Amino acid sequence: MYKELTKFIQGYYQTNSFIPLHVPHFSGNEKKYLIETIDSTFVSSVGQYVEQLERQISDYTGAQAIATVNGSAALHAALYMADVRANDLVITQSLTFVATCNIIHMMNAEPIFVDVNKQSLSMCPVALESYLEEHAYLCVEGKARDKNTQKIIKAVVPMHTFGHPAQLDEIAIICSKWSIALVEDAAESLGSFYKGKHTGTLGDYGILSFNGNKIITTGGGGMVLCKNQAQSKETKHITTTAKVAHAYEFYHDQAAFNYRMPNLNAALGCAQMEMLTQFLTQKRSLAASYQQFFKNSDYKFVQEPEYAKSNYWLNAIICPNKSLRDELLEKTNQQGVMTRPIWQLMHHLPMYKYAKRGPLPVSEFLESRVVNLPSSPIMESSKI
């Protein structure tokens, strides 16, 4: 398989040179907007492009968007807005990128891990509900508490793995039943839709990432997605050091964060947003080609769930077993085709190995079998 796959990928990208996993593509107004920003001298967090990018994301997603320096900062702000504080509990996936858990840990809260499903590779609502029924109860104050520690379970954070949306309706019903905030980690899923609604907009809050390897990039950057203007106003306030507007005085009315996105990064993002539709079209075309390639093989291509339209940020396959996964990884990388395994599960990492968790059979299965394939969109002037 690795020989056929290497040949297929080299043919698709029309090169025998090194093929990375995912690279940004700049062929629009990126240089123009960056030069304009430099000429304006407004290169930091004050400038026209920050608000312009927020409007573009708001128009595209249907949410109220607040720009931050990166996706981690966005998640921190979103969880803070959802009232997560020290000693609280936050339920998320063990199958996720480490940043999700690092933010929970940084807030002195504790992660709880539940399983994902094979359809979306994202949080399984059955696993979530089973964990809550076994380990939690609703106290007289109407809050979900852990039966053993009495700590409050403040938030549930599903992560839309590789851009494939989780089963948000079912998860939202569970969160409502247990009076737990739903915060969507949509870092990887700009351009993904769940039943016609953009990911990150169905929970109490959502977040996006614009890291260099995402479908569009601002170099480093993120976005908090809010449901209404009141939430967005307060989110902007706490991510801008809680400074109260005044002609010249420096007055801050609460402890807060310096998370505002710089204008330079936003200028890049504005140009990238103009290309998003083309990127999505090209990525779905690539996903269709991969799907056809693996159609009659023992390797299962991960397709978008039937209820969703995915951005196919990173294409993935599920190998028949770990030994074939390892062989595929080793041989393709030796041939200059970058492939990567899925992340090591969070409870396998030293800092989270003692975290509370439910049964994780699907996560364990996927960890040993999933491989990510080169997923950069092919554009007219692409140079891999």
C-alpha cells in the first residue's frame, strides 16, 4: 500500500520532491494588506484589519466573533466566559490535540476524558451521557457535581477532529439536562457545517484557530465565537485587559487577559478569508480523490458524517492494524511524503495520566490505526 499511496500522492501534487502535511497558500491580497498595515504603523492590536476579520468571520459563521492571538487564548477566554474557574471539572476528549487540555490545566481546572466515535472521531454523546449518569449528580442548586469529589462539572468541550463535526444536537441536549456549558473546540473546523450551521455556533461559545497549518492562517491567531452581542462585548473586554474606554486614563475594572490579535496577523487573515471558498473546494476535491483511491482497500478513508459537511482539514485513514500503520508511516516519510499518526491520547501523557475518565475503547483503537495524509489544497500557483 505505501508504494501505491506514495505514487498517488506524488502524482496528485505533481512532484517527487518533499510533500508536507499541510502548508499555507498565499496568492491573494496578503502582501498588499500587510504592506498597507506596515505603512499605517498600526501593526499591533489596534487597526482596521482586526475588526474587518471579525466581521468576515461573523458574516461567514453567523456568530459574533472576537479575535485573539491564538486558538489557545480563544479557548481560555471562552471557558472563562463559561464560568470555568479553579477546581472545576471540564469534560473533553482524550483524543484531541494537547492544547485543549493544557488550557483546562492552566485554569487550575481538571479535565475528564470521555470516548469518541468512529464516525466523526469526535466526542461520542453516548459516552458523555454514560459518564455523567455513573459519576455525577444534580445537586439542589441545579449544578452537576462529581459524586466523589463534589466538584462542579462546569463545561463540556467536544473537539471537531480534523474538521469533522461532532453530534452537536445530542451533546447539547445532554449539557442542557445537566446544566453544563457547551464550549465547542472548533479550532480545526472553519468551513465545516453541522446540519447547515457552522461549527462553533451551536454551543454557548466556540473557538477557531488560524495557526499556520489551518485551512486559513493569520500566522498565529484565533477567534471566540459568541451567541450574542452581550457575550461578544464582554469577551472583547476581558481579552483587551478589561480596559475601560477613556480619552487618556488607564482604568481596568477586573483582572483580565492581553489576548487581542495584532493588526498584522489580521491583515493576513482578511486576505486568506477571501480565498476560503476556493480552499474548501480544492480540499473537498482532494478528499474525494483519496476516498476513491482507498475504495477497494483494507484502509478506511475517514469521510464526513452524514449529518455534516466537513472542511476535510486533514485527510485521514484508519489502517487495518498498528503494524501496517507503522509501516505506512515509516515508508512514506522515507519517500519524502509526510504522513503523521493521530495524537497520543491525553491520558497517555505524563501530566494527564491520572485524570478522571470513562472507558475509551474507540480512542485507543484510533490511536493505534489512524494516519493523516498530505492535505494542502492545490491552487493554480501552488508550489509544494
